[in-house]
Amino acid sequence: MAMREIDFLNSDGSAEQQRIHFPGTFVPWLMVIRDRWKRSIIISLYKIDTYYSLARFQAPTFYREEIDLTMPATYSLWNAFGLDIFFKRITWEPTDRSTFKMSEMIANPNTSAKSLMLFEDIHLALCGLLPAIWNHAQVVRRSAEAGRSTPNSTASLAWQLEAWKADVERLQHQCFQAFHGAGMGEFPFTAYIGDFDNDPTQAKAAAMVNIKCLVSDCMMVYHLQNLQLYSDVRTINAVAKASVAPVLTDREPTIRPRLQKLHNNLRVWVKSVESRRALLHALAVLLSSESALASNSPQTQSLDPIAYLATSTSLLVVWAWLLFSEAACSCVPSLNHINIGVDPPNLQNISITRLDSWCQNDGTAAVSSIPLCRCVADGWMARFNALLPQGRRRWGLCTEVAPILSSLGAGN
């Protein structure tokens, strides 16, 4: 609120502040000050607000339309230490990036600035869908409580998520081609060059580490937003809290009916197409994180907490799907059965016909022949928990997002 009152997010206001407090005409100095405001303050605040809103199941404070700034400089220029390096790399910068406003670019998957976009821009675009997804969740919850049909706004939001995911995959393919090609490649790969200007091989390897981390972060936001879209994580969180916390005797008469209502809502949800889509996204988070950990991929060292948030939320969704499933045991495959890792071989594309058919028609599921059944629920919970570091390295909001974690043993 205070930031809006002082017009903190307005680029014109920042330019005036720069003239007053950081005057100068030296180009590198001016660019550093301007990009520090964009990248280190505005963009970081926006991401923090989104992450905290996701972790607390609340509406976000900032909206994408408020980000009144042009697209920031690339990592390559930001990491240009030494004037000789700076003036060489400034020629690599796509000059048109400075002519597009972030608020316009991240709001439209069909933006004309698509060829200028980078992974960090798409990350913000995925974050920018949270207000619409949050509003959708409130409408679905209230409609379910009133026994009314839900307005179908899911398709539009799902399409936008898939469109941004396709852009991540497009950029990833371009960067992989540049990495395996001759020389230093071209944009977008050159946007991630950091150090080692005298050693192109090492420079490309370091850039690839950065790219893998950014791709992983984007995919975690993508799956997390789909979990928010297809499941009522706030309701699941409330039920999970009640399952691990004793009910006070004097409050039991008022709490029990409310909990029973939430349980009934989840039993209805588990039978829905949406629940199966949410389950697939939760499993995609699990399998991709396990694969990265097993291969010691760079993304496991990312400082961005989005992977922990996605893992905790995924655990919550899988826990609810197993606990509130109608069948007491689903270890024996039904006619409409999927065995992820075999048929289909992976979850890189959740919208393929095989998985869509399973979502539309209720059936059993397994991962590498391990059934998704409440009989082995503890084993599934342990797999998620093993992805979350313990002790001092524990992310503090893990048990807030997924209270069931408090009853599990230590992970890695």
C-alpha cells in the first residue's frame, strides 16, 4: 500500500530518484543503478510476494500490471566485471528489450516481444497468473459449498500455463543447440554468459549451469500454479493441520462439523478430473526432483526456494488424493490404469492423449509399478520428505505448507 502511495513501482519516479541520489553520466554506472532497481528490488519483491502468497494460501499483494519497468539487462551484462568486458558484452544486448514494458509482456503469452524473452521473464509471467488462479479457487470453493455448478474459467488459465511452458521448452532447445554448437552461440544463450571470457568452453559450461537452474525454477512455478488451479490446497492444508494437531475439547462441537464438511469436499474432489490432473503435476515435481538429485544436477543447488514450495505442496496434494480415495485399496490395476515410467514413460508432457484419457476416466495409477494407494501412503510421503533438507538447512515454511511433514521422519 505504501509503495503504491509513493509510486515506487513507476519507472518515471525511479528515474527522478536516480537523478537526485545517484547522479552521473557514465554509461556503466547508469545501467547498474537502473538494473539494480529493476532486478534486485522490483522483480525480487514481486517474486517474494508471489511465493509468500502461495505458501500462506492468500491473495497476492502485487499485480503484474503494476510492474512499470522495461525489460532488464541480461545476466551476461550484469556479470560483466571489467570495463573491457562490459563494452564488449553491451554489443550482445538485444536493444529492443529496453522498449517493452514488463507489465505488457508477461500478461500476454502471444506478446510481440516473444523473441526477446528469457527464462527469468517467463518465470515472472507464470507468477503473474496467481491472482486469476486465486480468484478462480475462491469461486470454485464457494460454488461447491452452495451446491452450484462452477463457472468454467479453468480452460483459459490452463491454456496460458501451457503456452508459457512451451516458451520455456523453446528457449531450452535453443540454448542446448547453442551449447553444442561452435563458438559462443547467440541470443538467448549469450544472455547467460558469466565469467571465463578467455575460455569459451568453460564459459559455456557455466552458462549452462545457470540455464538449468532457471529452467527448473520455471517448471516448478508451472507445476505449482497447476496444483493451485486443479486442487483446493487451502482446504487440504486445513484438513492436514487438523490431522496432526489435537482438537481442544471445548472447541470440538464447533470444529468437528466444519472438518466433516471439508472432508466431504475432498471426497468429491478426489473423484473429479481436476484431482487427477493435480496428482500428475504433483508426481511430476517428485520425479523431476528425484532425477535431478540422483544425477547431482545443478538445479539442486539453486538458491530459489520455489522447489521446496512445490515439493511441499505436491506432498499435500498426493496425501489428500490417497487418504480420501473412495477405494480402500487400489493396488490391483483397473482397466483404466497408468504405470508412469512405463506407460507413459515420463511426465514431461502431462497433456498427452494417454494421460488425458486417464484423467477423463477414473482409474488406478502407479509409478514404476509402485501403486498409488493408501496402503503405501507412508512410502510416498517419505519420498517427498527426502527431497526436503533437514536441520539447519530446512526451509522454515515446509511444515506450514504441508503440516503432515511434522509427523514424518528426517529426510536428507
